[in-house]
Amino acid sequence: MLTAIAGINWGDEGKGRMVDLLSQDYGVIVRYQGGNNAGHTVINERGKFILNLLPSGILREDTVNVMGTGMVIDLAHLCGEIDELGRHGVSVTPEQLKISDRAVICFPYHGAQDVLEEERLGDKKFGSTRRGIAPVYADKYMKKAIRVGDLLCPDTWRERLTDILSWKNLTLAGGYGSGEVTADECLRWLETYGRRLAPFVCDTTHYLTDAVARGENILFEAQLGALRDIDFGIYPYTTSSQTLAAYAPTGAGIPAAKLDCTVGVMKAYSSCVGEGPFTVEMFGDEAARLREAGEEYGAATGRPRRVGAFDAVASRYGVTIQGADCLALTKLDVLSYLEKIPICTAYEIDGTRTTEFPVGQRLVRARPVYDYMDGFRTDISACRDIRDLPKEAVAYVRRLEEAVGCPIRYLSVGPARGDYIAIG
Ligand code: GDP
């Protein structure tokens, strides 16, 4: 069984929590895109963990976790995550963690370039996490990146770095006027972190191809959500990689594999980190209450997230482009304080009503049209069966299901592993 878990919205839907829950039936968990620019929060009996790079299956001893070909990896950050797990008594061995030799290394100079560019943009900044993700993906496509497999050939490091830095410094020093990056500082960084991670590096395409042939259950874990996809998201306020399930086999390193199932993770309301159009955005006290109730602060950066009502227009588009077969609806418990629950059912653009998710400037001009449902006004976090839920909560779930055209199979009513209701 090959299953992808992917975000339906702007990210932060609770994918890490769903991977942690569903991974019990899977032997192999693969991250297939992105870097340490977003975080998955997992809470289980071993503690609370924020994982930016490691697949969320790393918290289960009996799974193999793969960092796939489509990822960009900050080696220092990864070592930090491994150390943090170690402090909680979770050890990470090369048997449990395999890093694709084709994934790309994100160096400190990528982060520096990200900061320089955000500062140059001033008021027009993108709201980047400043962790170098856009610069490192750009370098990958310029064919000026160093890949993880190169960690296995230290004798080539100096020459590769010297060549690449003679080009990169044209931008950093020549363009932005910052100091030049030297090969020596990058070499020291590689010596510290690259040597430590080298034992985890392997041909994961080979490993995963064998795993598929053996009939292993493989779970593909996305970072961020459909609306952040570089091609299909709210460009240019997207991430720099493909967040869609369709990319999972390629980004994992087994492009010929066919997914059997895509589980879309969708949040019961909306949240969005960073800049860009966010049609359902709430402001003032209304936003503050929802942000507090949902603890909406970025897992990677601690930034307060923008919040809003459930957006049926954006979510139906997300379900469609993810090709979701079923959904996990998360954070339903958060809405228990509301008397009336708003749902954005359509957009109005230049006086015309639409339920199609628009592109570019039409999206910027879109205004939300709301409908309201009765709130459930009671704590539902202990409910474990749909029959335990108040009828207003069931009505809300059914309404969302209908609005996005996809069945909801899991209802998450709290952050811990067991806080959920399976439906059907
Ligand atoms: P991800 O990047 O999609 O994994 O999402 P994040 O980890 O950034 O955000 C999800 C946050 O919501 C985390 O702090 C989770 O612990 C928490 N969470 C997930 N599901 C639920 C839920 O059903 N209810 C509540 N109250 N919190 C949840």
C-alpha cells in the first residue's frame, strides 16, 4: 500500500499528527519535498516534538524513515533535530534513517541570501522563514548545488565549493554588497556536520524500489499544503517545491511508483503563515480568540499565524489538486467556543460571485461570502465516536464534506495520538 498524506490548505493542517497516527500500519515513511522551513508537531507518550526535517515516523522505533530526493537539507539543523530527539531518549540509527544521496544540501550561505533578499524587499517582503529554501532550490535548478551524495567524497569538497562560491559571491558580495563566503568556512561546516551524517546517506531510490517490490507499506509525508505548491498555489507566496501528492513518488525517489491512496489533511478553520492573499482573514479580537484557541503560532518560527473561517472555495480546490481519496479533518475541538461558526462558501470578485478558486490578481481582489452554522459550545476533545459528538458538530462536519466533495474518514479532536474519531 502506497499512501500519501498531504495538506489541503496553506500548511499547518496537522499533517505531522496524522502521520504519527497512521504510521502504525506502515514500515517506511518518506518526506518528499521541502526543507526545515516548516514544522510538524507530534505529541505522543514520549513527549512533544517539533520536526522540521525528519519524517514524523522517526518517533516509532519499528519504521524506516527516508529523506527523499526532492528535499533540501540543512545539515546543521538536521544534526540539531537528531540531538534533540536524543535528549528525549529517542536514538536515530542509520537503519532507521536513510538520506537520499540525490537530495540537495542547504548551506548557511543560502540562509544568508534569503535574509539579504527579504531585507532588500522591505515592505514587499514575502514573509520567508529565512532558512534559505528559495535560494537553494534556485541553485538546484541552476545546477549549482551540492548534493548529499557528495558527502561521501570529501576529497572533492574543496574544488566543488571553490567553483560554486566563485559564482555565488557574484550575487552575495557583487549584488547585495555583503561579505564574500569562503570555501574554508563551508568546509569547516561540512567537516562538522557532513561527516556526522555521511553514515545515513544511501541510494534511497534503490532502497525504496526494493521496498515496493517486497510489498512494504510506504507512507509519503508532505510538508506545507496544496495552496503553497510552487505551480498550483498562491504564487509567488508559495514555497519553492511541489507540495502535491502527485509529486510524492518522484520527490521520494521512486518516480515510477503509483500511489494507492491520498489522505488529505484539512483544518476545521483556516490559518496562513507569511504574506499573500488570504481571503478569509479575520482581524482584531475575533482573530485573537481563534489564534489563542487554536494555538496558531508557527512551529518553525513561532510567528503568530493569520487565521480565518473555513474556506470552502480554497479547500475544494485543494482537495481537487491533491487528488484526495479521503480526508482527515483536524482541530474541530478548537471551534467549541463559537456561538455561530462561519464558513466561506463563495468569493465575490468585481461584483461577480464564484465558487472557483481564482488565480493571481483575481484572487487578490476576492472577497469572502459567509454562511453561518450553529456552534456546538461544548468540549468535544474526549469524544471517540461520532455518536458522542453534539449534533451541531456532526452537521458542521457533514457540511464541510459536502462543500469539498470528499469523505472525511478521520476527525481529530485534540493534539495527542489518541485524540481522534474514525468514521465509516
Ligand atoms: P503540520 O505542519 O501540518 O504537521 O501542522 P503543525 O504541526 O504546524 O500544526 C498543527 C498543530 O495543531 C500542532 O501543534 C498539533 O499538535 C496541533 N493539532 C493537530 N491536530 C489537532 C487537533 O485536532 N486539535 C488540536 N487542539 N490541536 C491539534
